Amino acid sequence: MALAAGYAAIEPGADEVAATPGRVALEFGAPWCSHCQAAQPAIAQALQARPDAAHLKIEDGKGRPLGRAYRVKLWPTLVLLRDGEEVARVVRPRSPADLADALARWDAAAG
């Protein structure tokens, strides 16, 4: 999978995301967020091992409907979807170990 380098200029709609087949990793955050910046190595390591998944970096904030649709409260929040359904979520991961349980559920759902 190609990791999204930057935050999407235009966020997809919730219906569009829900209709996406397969595995999708929605990463909500902001480019200026220090927690988001610190989480990037762990997120990159986790997602590079899953070439069949799509990665969408969504800049979140006031007036951003996709983040509200997924009830995002803190950044970064990684929402792992399978065929449009949420399988797992991780808030403010700091290391690959913080992602392990969610990734195991995502991998199990993919089979």
C-alpha cells in the first residue's frame, strides 16, 4: 500500500468511505499536531506491512464532517475499516505495540 504522504486537500464523504471495498485505514489529524507527527513512524510501520489496504489521511477540525461521522475526539485517530465497517480504532498511538491489537482485529476481519 502506498502511504498517504500528506493530508487530503478534499475529504471524501462518509457514504463514499462506507462504500469502499476492502481494507481502509482512515487517519484523522492535522499537520501541525505534535501527537500526529510523533505517531507517523508507528503508523507507517504498521501500514506498510499491509499492501492490500488503502490509507487516507484526513485533516480534521471544526466543520469537518467526516471526523464527526466517525466521532473523532483526539488526534491522531486511526480508524480501520473492512468493506466500510469499522473493525478497530487506535487513538494517539506512540509505538507499533500501541497498534498491535487493532491490527490483529483488522487482519482477522480481512480473511
